[in-house]
Amino acid sequence: MSNVHPYVGRATPRVDGPLKVSGLATYAAEFFAEDMLYAAAVPATIAKGRIKRIDLSAAKGAPGVVEILTHENRPEIPEDDAPYLNDMVAVPGSPFRPLRNDKVLYSGQAIALVIADSHENARHAASLVTAEFEVETPTVDVADARSTAYEPPVPRDGIPPPPPPRGDAEATFKGSEIRLKHDYRVAPEHHNPMELQATTVVWEGGGALTIHNKTQGVINPKNYICSVFSLDPEKVRVVSPFVGGAFGMALRPHYDLFLAVLAAIKLERSVRLVLTRGQMWTMGWRPDTLQTVALSADADGKLTSVSHHAIQATSQFEDYQEPIVNWSGLIYDCPNVSLKYELAKLDVSTPSDMRAPGATTGVYALEAAMDELAYELKMDPLELRLKNYAEKDGNDDKPFSSKELRAAYEQGAKRFGWSERSPEPRSMKEGKELVGYGVATGCWEAMMQPHSARAALSADGRLEVACGTADIGTGTYTILAQIGADAFGLPIEEVTAKVGDTSLPMAPVEGGSWAAASAGNAVQLACAALKEELLKAARGLDDSPLANADVAHVTFADGKIALTSDPEKSVSYADALKAAGSERLEAKGDFAPDGEFAEKYASYTHSAVFAEVRVDEELGVVRVERIVSAVAAGKILNLATARSQILGGVVMGVGMALHEESVWDKSLGRIMNANLGEYHVPAHADIHDIDVIFVDEEDKANPMGVKGLGEIGIVGAAAAVANAVFHATGKRIRELPITIDKLL
Amino acid sequence: MMNFSYTRATSVGEAIQAVVQDPQARFIAGGTNLVDLMKYNVERPGRLVDITRLPLDRIEETPGGGLKIGALVPNSDLAYDERIERDYPLLSSAILAGASAQLRNAATTGGNLLQRTRCYYFYDVGTPCNKREPGSGCPARTGVNRIHAILGASDACIATHPSDMCVALAALGATVHVEGPDGERTIPFSDFHRLPGSEPEKDNTLSRGEIVTAVELPKPRFGKNHTYLKLRDRLSYAFALVSVAAAIELDGDVIGEARLALGGVAHKPWRDEAAEASLKGKLPSSSAFEEAGDIVLRNAKGHGHNDFKIELARRAIARALGQAAAGTPQVQANKSIN
């Protein structure tokens, strides 16, 4: 043991907290450069058609305007799709590129870029640009495109299509006495992190660019920009140390990046482009999806068939895909399963991954249907879930690497007081309010990606751990510092963690909940390699007390390497560094998921979510009184940041259940509530007690046993709330969000 | 947002002159709505005349036993003023039902009256809107109109007035003091805001250059039996789908006097004196409350998405009158309805 009080596993405060609360953390729109120009993007006011004419006369005469770029005067850009597909998160299709031509593909599409000497002048001049359009009638509602639905011809990289059917779900369903089939719909949502999408391009001269871009992985904007603008990768560096929330929206390169770099190259100047809050509705979103779930069971509640069909919105130009229906083949044990996933094209921007993409949507429908089945069977909804507990992943016919969902159900139910629930809907009341209890299961795949990391010890005794991943507010800085501190027995104050820079060891985008497991293990490996290096140096000293020791026989703590069996025999880190003849000793760690293990086992995180709601039936007002989320997600590295992740996910789930909805005007094709006043996310008054439980779970998919937590908090949360609303009122609302009008 | 120039007025007269002389000029006080609208390019003033330093920030007692509230008194100060809390709790509650603590700190009494609608189309310069651009059309009538008017709308406009405070002021029968190029005048609260008719661009009856100087409350009444019931899409920081200010004065067992005004349903705070009169002399009862609701909503009309607001308003009126009669108002601190 290298440290008697390891940080890993403990609630350790965020190492970047003081920077954030004091305003010293620098976000993409906060980097400055000398003589920087400021850009503003002009949005199209139509959703489909062609630009007939853009009138720039007023804008050109406005103060401070340096340049206005449109499709008519922009510099050459590649016409082929290939350069734009240099995006780790690209989806099949033809990637969007602004100012490409006169076509308008969705409302809010950037049709001009105004560049001026100040942010204010750029925005002012942008407001003076007018355009005439040839308008075509847009389709923006997936229900209106239902008849055009198709199975995606090319699957998205990393997103498995639904597994082939097993058994015969249709025949079983038809022959069943106990069965139900219902349609469910989740409203389209936009991520809306606090930080706006932004890019600051610093023109370094000599063709070199430093780019500060709001991104979930610096390598992605770098690859994309180098590919699109034929830049030398040696001369492009992307630095994005802090991200003010993203939830998946900053995985792909957005048009702010493209336009800011285009302008910087054209003008050979530094340029900053910050999108407006309204423009946050002109990029990725959680797609509107029509779902049908059919379940049948025997009289004891054993599932006999599961069918799940989804039609999900995408843009006209890309087949965005997420795994919506697959969950219905693996959360419960069932011999007859039929899953179908289709897309329908709309005149909208391409949807994107948004916290637990696919699962949030699909598991909601499955878990609502399971709840309906429980009432049909007059069975406790929790008991129904236990009755159908899956001991293996039915889709891939593999055992789970670990699955402590049963413990999550038990501990969650106990903490919540599930046993106090009276079974009948409308049977619990307090004052004027009906009380309802709801439960749902959550599930997310425990993924990993190859990551490299570096660990370096310097003569001043400080350790630096570094990886090119991102910390989007999740706590990555902190867990990497914790791992480093434990490896060398250092106080965490003496460890610096670095992320978000393409000069650091390579990591892919941060998403899918894979960063903690992947970057964490990479840092662990780098630290192990550095220990070897340091010990090797210490052994090389004249008369070294550690002459014959190997790393298994020594302890790294208190600034020295000591023989574990005889701690008097030690070499200080400083002396070891001196022996190495270096001020700084560094080592690299390369982590890659164990392919063989993944062949044998399926790895998932699970949760059991319990919700209590109060409903004023007469007025349709729902209050979420409390939520318990019991999570099985392997080793928890930091109880504080892990809890925050789950809290955030649950709050987002409450928003999905009760509040969030981007509303399009169907004739204009515009989103009408594209602001935080009218796009409702939960306010403080909407959120009461949220209790998070992490159940013990040992997993062997990676050396640290980490599974990741970014997504699991939201999965199942909306279903638990919606199920509680049914229990309270006897009304099954199958279209989220459950607003007042739906309950009247 | 467009570029603008800025002047700070040192007297009411100077402020009026500055706006009269420059057709592009607008008064600015808290700016909680105007600055927002400027960012959306809905308002494009060439000049802002800052009136925040004018001596209009006091709450004074009137000879008639009421209170005269200076136009620049912040919403928070007004809501927590001990005279308001004690004697006009309905007003305090309505203010605290609106916006957020930060907005209420910045927003002023006069500015609250002059808030513009939150109609989605009014806010989006990429769409037509008769209020923003007279004659351009009203897509809300057949478009997304969940938050729109069910009472007093016109073919030209179905927008609503967003204020909570004004609903209480309408119920309490306040008076608005204004000063303009032609001198001072007072406007009864119910005549201050107007219905859209064929001129939806006009929210109120102020003339160019007129400035709200104060809002006067009559002698206190309804200190015991009142409520401000606000129903919305989340429990805080959202505009009302329907809100009801209800106040009752009991005369023994029966209702001696009732006040009833609604927010979120019309182009102005919707006070219905016929409904109030129907309650007079009656025992507080569900049937009396429902009858009052029927009177309020006798000409209500939905436009599709907002059809539900008619039924919601009916239920909210009955609940609010019940709360008022029982003396159990909605609690704004935790938003519990009662």
C-alpha cells in the first residue's frame, strides 16, 4: 500500500474548484489575443429553401466592420464530404458546412459571418444583414414524416444496430392473454449547458494557430480543422482546459469552429466567435422519437415477449443514430424479443448525443410499459422487475462483467420506503394532493477507449499527471489528481492534473461515460511506469539502500521510496531524480480496453430510481417530493463528484419528465422557445430531496474496476417520475413532458 | 443588439424632454425587459435615457390613508416593505410569485407595468408579428399559442401581459401617476393597459414622452382574505399560464366585497367587476365561486394549444376564491398551492 489514506474512493473536493469559483478558470470565449477580431453569425429565418439575395449594405457601413463572409464571397472550401468526416463523432451522411451554398437546410443556419473590431459592433452589424429567400414548406415534426421512415442503411460507427429478433415476439404477443401495446413520445430537447458554444482562434503567425474551442475532446477540432483547411497538424494546437457543461453537445465540431477558423485564415488575424443563446438551438439536440412498446407476460409476471419500435428524427443530410431500442433486449430476461429502429428526415439540424443518448429515450418507454404491465398484473412494479431480472445480456448472449442491480433495487427500496406504497393508483393522499410512488430501472453501457497519459515528477516534489481528455465539469481533473496522489503517496495539493490540450498525450473525445475508466487507468499506468523509472534511478545510486529492490517490495510515500519490509532503507524522490540526472522524470501510460474480456463479457452500469410525486389533481400541478437513485457502477473514484454526476442526471431526468421541450412552429419550421425563459429546465423550486446510493460492485473489465457515471443518473429518472404520476392520479401520460394541460 | 447612446437624466422634466426630442430614445430603469428585447433586436433604441437617478424611489403615505409607490422602487423593496407586507399582502405575494430574486432586485415598479409580452413570435424577429411590426401578421393564432390569450384577444394579436404584480394592482384598484410633456395626470389601473384591438403595438395608454412616476394604492383592505395563485410550467421562474388575484372582505358570514383579477389570460391584467359583483352578499361556497368563474370566462376563446387555459382558469378561480375565503393563500416561499 502506497498511502494509508488513499484519495481514490473518498469524497475529495474538486481540485479545480477554487479556479472556477474565483473566475480564474478560462473558457473558450475568455482567451484573448492582441488585435483580435470578433465575429457574429447571421441566422437564416427560414427552415427550407434557397437564399435569393443577401443585403449587406447596411451592415458594411456599420462601425467597426472589417469583413462579412457569405456563400458568395467566402474563401474556397473543400466540396467533397471526406475532409469534413475527419470527426470522431461523425455520423453517416454529408456533414453540414456553413456558407457552402445558397441552400437553407434548417432554421437558424448561419448564412453570413460578420467580423468587426468588437463583439458589440459585430453583433450590431449582424442585426443589419437582411436576406430574401425562396421558401419551401418545411417538415419539422417526426409524426408528419412517419410514412417516410427507413432503417438506416449505414450504421453509425460505434452504435450497434438493434440485434436480430430472438424467438417470435409477434406470435407470442398475439397468443397472450396478458399483454399491452402503447405509443410513447419524448419531446425534443436541447442540451443548453451554461457555457455558450464558442471558439477563439489565435493567429500565431507563420501559419500557426492556437484554437480555444468549447469541445469535449481537443483532438477532434484539431483533426477536423487540419483536414478541412489543409493545415499542418504540427502548427495547430487546440487548448480547451475548461468546459462549462456540454452533455454531449460539444462532441462534434460545430459551425463556430469552422467559421472562426475560416475568418482567421482569410484575414490572417485572431478571431473570436461566441454563439448566442438562441443559436444553441441551431445544432445538436435530443431527437424527437415516436416509440411503440408491446409486452406480454404470463400470469406470474414472467415476460413472454418484448417488442420495441422507434422512429427517430434526423436531418435531411445526415443519419444521426443512437441506441434507443436495444435496451429492451437486455434489461430483462425474455425469450421473444423484436426490436426495430428507424429514422425519419426533417428540415432540422442534425441531432446529437445528449446525456445517455438513446437510453434516456428508449428506457423511458420500456420502463413506462413495464409499469403499465405491473398494474395490469396487479403486481408490485418492483417485484415485476425482479421477476424478470436478467442474469445475462440477452442481446449478445454474454454474462455481465458485474451486475449489482439487485442490490440497487434492495437498497434503493429500503432507503425510499417503497414498502409503504399502497398498491392502488389514487390511494395515497396528503392534504389536497395525491401522492404517487414510482420506480424505474436505468442502464448504460460501461465503455472504454484507448487513452494515453503522462506522469512526471519534478525536483520540487510535485507530480503532474496529464491526458488529452476533457473535464466538462464532471470532475476529471480531480480523479486524475487523486490517482496520481495515491500512486506516489502525495498530498493532492502537490499534484497537478492537466487535460484539454492537444500537446498532451492523446485521448479521444470525452463522452459515453468512458473518461473516468479510460483516462483514470491510463494515468494509473503512467504512474506505475514512472515509479519503475524512479526506482531504477534510486537503485543506481552508489550504495543504494534499494539496490536489489523491485517495485513490489517498495512503498512510495512521504516523498521517498522505502523498502516495505524495512522502511529505514529509503531514497528520497529528490535523490532519485538527482541520480537520474534530471529535474523532471516522466513516463507514459497507454491504456486500451481488454478486447478479449469484452468478447466474453457484457459491461453495463445499472440503477434503480425511486420517485415520490405530489399532484394537485384539480390544477394539474406536479411536485417531485423526493428521488432515490441507487447506482451500481463499479468502483467509485470520488464520492463527491460521483454524487454530483448522479444529482445532475436526476435533475435532467426530472426536466425530461415535467419540463423540457423545444417547440417548433410547424409552418415556419422555427423553434419558438429558443431561450432559457421559455425552454423550461427545472428551477430550484422543482427539485427537493435527491438521495444517491452507490452499491458495492466489483468489476474486472479494467484494472481499476471503474465503469463511469456521466450518463446513468438520467436513465430511468423520467420514467420513475412519470410512473409516480400514474400511481398518484391513475392517469397514464405517454408523452413527455407531463405539463399541466395533460393532467387536467 | 444594436449600438446606442446613453444619457442619464437628472430630473423628470429633463428625461421627458430627452425622449420627446429624439424619436429613437427610450427610458431605461431596471432594464430587465428592455435590455433583453434589445439583445433580441426586438427593441432598437438609438438612445437610452437612464432614469434610475430620479427621485422616484420612495414609498409615501397618502392623505387618504393609502400608499404612493415611487416608480423606481425596486420590486424586492416593495414586496418586503413592512407596510406592503402588513396592509397589502396580496401585492407582496404577487410580486414574489414573479421572476427571480435577482430580477426583482433590479426591476422597478414603473418598469413592471411596462413589461412587454412574452409571445414567442413577438420575441423572434425572424417571424411576422403585428405587435412588433404592425400589419405583418400574427402567426401565433395558428401556430404555437400555448401561452396566449383566452380573453379580449383580437384577430391582430393574441398576446398576453406577463406581469404578476399588475394583476394584484388591478385587483386592488390602484392608480397610476404619470407625467409628460403636457403635465401630470392619473390613470385608473384598469385603464392603463389596453386590449390589442387593431393596434396591438400599443400595450398601454401612455403617450410619447410620458413617464410613470408613481403607483398609488387606496386605503388598505383585504389584509386577511386574499391569495395570489399562480400556475405555470415549473414551480418558479416561469410566466403564468393562468394566475388569479382574489381578495374578499367578509361581512359577517357573507361576502361584502370581492376582487378578482387574472394574469396570463389577456393583453392586460383581467379584472372582472361583474364576477366580483356576483359574489357580493353570498356565502363563500363552491357554487358561488364557480359562478364567478363562469362569468369571467363567458367569452373565453382558445386558439388550439391554449384551449386548456379556459378550464384551468375556471378551476384556478374557484380555488383562489376558496383560498381567499379560508385565509390560506398560496405560499410563494415554497410555491405550495394550498
